Amino acid sequence: MILLSDAAVLIDLGCVRGLGVLARLAPTEVRDVVLEECEDARQPQLLDEVRAAGIQVVTTTSEWLEASHALRSAELSLPDRLNIVYAKQHRRVLLATDRPLRRRCELEGVEVHGTLWLVEQVHRSSLVDAAEVCRWLERWPDVGSRLPVTELKRLRVVLGC
């Protein structure tokens, strides 16, 4: 399994200093246009932290740009469409939190999971202890992450938070 991360997942993990778990869980990539979306004054070191975490940056090709035109919709940005094209062509597991992107991935046959799935995988693999993961779950709502409340509660129970 090779993971392909969307911006929101990187931003979520950056907020809790958890980017390092991605490459330890599985080889991880991010598209160059997605990484550009991560530039934010609130997390000025995020781009450097992504690279330091061992996440590989994939450069956009004209072929993927052309293929992305077939996925045009009001709900999907160009980086979203490029993620779908790349994940489908290269059999990547896309990490994304955006509902329209996740729905389109399902229609296109692209395996897609969100931040909470990632947390469960990290916990199952014992990459981070439960207390630290619980700290992540407490922090994310405070920094504006839009994670589903019912799933957060369920995961807190599983982790014993």
C-alpha cells in the first residue's frame, strides 16, 4: 500500500506534530499542487515538516492535467481531480477528508480514507501510544478540523481517552 495525502490530512497531522507517522505507516506521497495548498501563515513550517517526514512530492504531468478535465465539477478543485487521476492510475490509497472528493473517489473506484481511519491504523500498528493519539483527538477540534463528532467519540472509546 502506498498512501497519497490530500492537504487537510497533512494540515491535521501538522497541527499535532504527527506527520512523521505517515511514512512509518506506509510509503506516502503528496502531489506538488496539493503541497502548495498547505502554505499557511498559521503553520509556516508545514512544508518543511512534510519533506522532513519522508513524504515524497510527486510533480504534476501534462498527462494528468488532461485526464483531470473529465472529472470537472463545481465540487472538485483541480488538485482534487489530479489526486483522483493519480491515485487511480498508480493504485494509491488516497487520504482525504473532503466529502465531495471522497464521494467521487468511490465512484471512480479509488480507495479513500480519512484522518480518523489513519488514526486507527497508527494505533493498531503501535506507531504512537494511545495517550498521544488521545491528545491529537482533543486538539483537532480546537484548531478547526472538521472531523465527524460521532466518529471522534467512537474512537475515543476505542483508545480509552
